[in-house]
Amino acid sequence: MNKKRFSTIFLMLGLLFLTIGISTDNTIYTWVSIIFVLLSLIFGGRWMRPRR
């Protein structure tokens, strides 16, 4: 699997956990969703590449 695929998977998991966290009012799911979204940015983020 390439990094772009991991980025998409982590983003979808982050959105899923955020939805669960908001609907159940559970902060653990919200923190896990933040971690997954950050991982998706790290794996597929163009923002980490140096500017030309």
C-alpha cells in the first residue's frame, strides 16, 4: 500500500470516530479522531514537503 492510501484510510477513520464521539458525547473518541486526522496529514500531507 502506498502512503496516499493510508492517508485516505486514516482520514475516514478520523471522521468516523469524530461522528461517534460527538453523538455519544465521549471525549475519548474525539481525541482518537484527532490522532487519526493528524496521521492522515502526516502520511499524505503535501504541507510537509519543502517549498520550491
